[in-house]
Amino acid sequence: MIHNLINRLGIMDPHKEFFQEGVLALWEVSQTYDEKKGKRSTFTYFIIRNRLISLIRKKNRKQEQIEEIMVKSTNEATIGPHEFEWDPYLYQEIISKLSKNQRKWFDGFVIEDLSIKEIALREQVTVDAVKNWGRLAKRKLMKEPVVLAYLEI
């Protein structure tokens, strides 16, 4: 009867979860059946079928929750560079220590996650110039106590 219901409901049961649920429902019927309620086979069929349908619904809800979590985590993982919130105090401290060109490197490379080549194209300078801005900016920042405290170095 359980296999018949599983096939009739079109359930794929590779891990035998639905069969197990049917066996539990069958045990429940053996414990709760009352002859006054009607034929035992009809009652058993009804209980097993409803338990299998309930399990299908439960699995569907769980799958929907997983998909919702995946969508949320994907959205959080793809936050754009301008959507990331920097601590304004830390950002001002860093920017105040850098020259104009070093700020361009910092904003492009660190904040906007651009490549050195992209920054060079945007600023219309050579790649080596942008690399130099970054090298000098890193030297300055590694001497700053605010940055070191933030990086916990």
C-alpha cells in the first residue's frame, strides 16, 4: 500500500524517507484504529496518503526557505563597491594622510576594487604611475597608528 501511494503521488524516494513516513503512519493506524470509524484499509490508506502529502509540503517549504536564503546570501555577496560602508572616521583619517594621487589609488583600488590598469585608464596616466601611488600610499598607511589598530597589526 505504501509503495502504491508513493508511485501514485509521483514521489521520487531515493533515501526511502517517504517509505519510512508511510511505515510510521501504518504504525500510528495500528495504535489508533477504531472499528467504529469504518474499514481498516480505507482508514489506513487515508492516514498514509495524508502523511505523505504533509511530508511533500514540508519538504517544499524547506526547499523554498533554502532558495530564499541562497538568494539573500547571493545578494549580500555581490554588494557593489559603493554599497560597502566604511567607517567615516577611519576613512577620513586615511584620506587625510594621503596625497591627491594616492587618494585616487586608494579610492580606485581599495574602495572601488578596480585594477591598476583601470585606474590608469580612468586617470589617463601610466600603469607604473598608479603602482607608484599605491606603493607610496601603503608606506604612509603602515606608519599610521589608526590604520595599524584597525588592521590589528
